[in-house]
Amino acid sequence: MRIRVIGGGLAGSEAALTAARLGCQVDLYEMRAIVDGKPRLTPAHQTTDFGELVCSNSLKSESPNTAP
């Protein structure tokens, strides 16, 4: 069975690895666009590597030493 995983972040990479360990053939795709032959990076995404750790505050911490 062939599986397509869209998104090469931590969750997508883990899903692809799990599927591969279960015997599936896996295609892993990254979401970042290619502009003029180069990947479009963002302030949060600084590399073209899969599984790049991006810090976000999706849980809305109110701690004074974290970004709200």
C-alpha cells in the first residue's frame, strides 16, 4: 500500500515513519511553495528540512516569559 503524507513537520514526519514501519510505501510532501525555483521561507520556517521545529504559542500561555 502507498500512503501520501502532506506536511513534513513533526506530526507529518511521525505519521510517515509509522506508516513505513507498518510496511507501507510513503511519499512525504512539504507544504512550502517554490517561488522562482527557490523554497519560500517564512520567519518561522528557516530551512527546507522536514521535521523543522517551529515554536508556536497555540495554547495561549499567559506566562510573562513566553510570547502570548
